[in-house]
Amino acid sequence: RISFELSLTWGGRSGPVEMIHLSCKVQGSVSTVTWSRDGSKLVPDHNQTMIFDGTLASLNIDHCSEEDSGVYECEAQSEAGSDQTHCHVRVQGQSWCKPPSFTKTPAAVEGVVGKEISLYCEFCGSPPFTVSWYKDQRPLQESHKYRMVTESRCSTLHVMALQHKDEGVYECRVSNNVDTDTCRAKVSLRGKPRTTTNYHHRRRRSQTSFPRLSRLPNLRLPNLRLPNLRLPNLRQSC
């Protein structure tokens, strides 16, 4: 199995002659290594050389120009399969232009209502940079609520007088002529207001309900004859 231990990287040297130098480290039993730019295979010539020593593959292009800009890809092949790695290179006016990349990103913040928070980040790459801040995918503008400070290769967003609606995901985007990079941080607040529910109480009179008695069927009672009893005459005594 082939894999790249180090992704494709590039660098250059300034002076009378500038060149593109791309290199990557390969793991596995590699049989062939090929290079391409924007999908077109590169072949060695008087201006570009390709070296592979068994583990490290490199491409050197002397006297580079703007025509040498593009997506460079290195592909390593073996009997077990193949693997690729690539990078973007742009040459501007005989100078290097490296895509932006964040070197320090803001951490998640838990703020307090009425207070201020700050989100700070640092980045590298080739200037000039364009830096913009977003909240929940919506761009932020400089105002009394948001203050943005960008100096050289760092940027800070200040959120003033925090309210609960300020909770969300904040995002910083930095871009140059090559590419764009993004970092995010979540902002939450302490002491969220409790939600109260109004309950309507209804007073009901207590009513005693009695079960309904169903009508009894008509029952015929048997005729009972009582014997004639003679009562003794009782005289009233004086």
C-alpha cells in the first residue's frame, strides 16, 4: 500500500533566478512517480527536473513564470495500487503567492450579558489579505456593536454589550489571490433567562354526583292471608 507521509509542499528562493520546488515523502514499495500540472503530465526538460530516491519525490522548475501557476499533483504507483497528493501554486510577477492558512484560531467563549468578548486569530500566507467576519453565515459590519481590528497577519473581533441574541457561531474568513481559509468559534452566554409558562386556573364547584338508579322491574308479591285473631275485651279501669 502506498501513502504520502508528508503532503506536497512547495517553496522558493528569491534572487536573480527563481524556481519552484515541490516535494513529498512516500511510504511503500513505489515503482513509478509521475508529476502533472492542471491534469497534464510533466516530462523532464532543460527547465524542470524530477527526482525520486525511493522515499522522497521532488520537482524543480527553474526560471518560473506566471505560466507555471496551477494545480500540481504527484502520483505514486505500485503493484498494490496508487496514491496522489496535490497543491496549488500561483506565480505573480516573478514572486511567490502562498494561500492563506490559520496558525491560531479563537476558542469557544462563554460571555456575560452586558459585557464584551473578543475573538482573536492569526494567519499566514502571501499578502495582500482580505479579512471578513460572519455570525451564523451572515456578514458583520463595523458598528457600535461590532469592532474589527486587523493588523498584518492577525485579526480581532470585539462584540460589545452582549445580549442573548449574540449567541451563535462566529466565523473569520481570510483570502488572497490564491485561496480562502476559514476558522470558527462558538459564543454562548451565562445566565439564560428562565422561560415562564402562564397557567390558567379554573375554579370548579365541587359537585356530588350520585349514581343513577335504574328502575326495578315490577314484582308481584304473593297474597298472604292473615288468620282472624280475636282480641280480648279490655275494660277501662277507673
